[in-house]
Amino acid sequence: MTRVRLSVAERREELLGAAIEQIEARGVSAVRIADVASALGVSNALVLYHFSTKEKLVAAAFAHAAESDLAHLRRLLGRRTTALKRLRAAVRWYAPTGQAKGWRLWIEGWAAALREPALREVTRDLDRQWKAALAEVIAEGVAAEEFVCADPMGAALRLTALLDGLAVQLTAYEGRPAAVSRTRMQEWVDEALARELGLERAELTGAGR
């Protein structure tokens, strides 16, 4: 079968997509250049031409996934509605009970980042941007007198810590009876968000309607 000739940018996009899929399936430590090449029916040399080492491919794959997540976050937070509605939409999307994809990928990334400086920088940058985006919307809501929060960045840090921890629990024990139901997890997320904003949970859930 004749392969369609792709531009350099298109080929990189294809390789990064395949790398993300292979990392999710095999894990960072086990994935090989050959796995990515085989998934696309190309040579190892082609993958190495674009990324030169497995470490650079993995870091680029995480950066690619991060940008996709951040783009979606920006769309949610950029809607023309109240800060409270935007904030709740973003938190519910990011929560392990929401529609965000790739928790297994990010847990793999966090673990590998302990040993890989390039990957550590990618995951740190994503984490920094996510927290800053939440803190900015919280500050907007405070300025508009929608709710009260003395420390928007502190609130963002605490919320993401809760969301990340719940995601690890849910992903690590996937396929086994969960100690906590998804419904209960979502209740905890809503309760935490309401507490950070000085609201009753009923006021928060009413914002989502």
C-alpha cells in the first residue's frame, strides 16, 4: 500500500499521536522507538530522524498532549458567562469523574519525570499553567463579587491537589471495586470548590444549570 506523503509538521503530528497511544498502553519505561514505528508502519530511522532519541520523543509527546489539554481549558475558561460557571465547568471536566482524557498518560508522566529532566519541565509547565488559569478565574469572580476567596492561587493549588489525588486513586485501581464511588468523588470535588469560594454547595450546583 502506498503511503500518503506528509509534510514535516504532519509527520511529527502523526508520530506524536502514535507515541501518546503507545505510552498509554505500555508505559514510559517500556515503550520503544520500534513500538511507535510499528504502530504507523514506518521505519525506526524515520522516527529517529524527527526526534533523535526516545527521551526527546517522549518529552515532545507529553508537550503535545499538554497543549491539547490546555487548549480545551482555555476554551472552557474563555466562555462568555460568569466566573463561577466557567470555573465549575473547568473543574468538572478536569476531575477524574469528568470527560478529560489521558489520566493514565499523565500519571505515567509524573512518575517518569522523577528521572527525566526534560519530561519534568514539561509536566511542571502544564501544572503551572493549569493552576494559573484557575487562579485567574477565581480572582475574576472575586473582583465581580460572585464569591469570596482571599487567596486565589492557594485555592487553585488545593483544588488541583485534590483532583490529581482522586485521579491517581481511580486510575490505579481501574477494573477493581472502588473504595469510593464516582458519585461520591464528584460530591467531594463540588464540596471542595464551594468551600474555597465561600459558597454553599447548593449555590455551586445551581451555577451549573
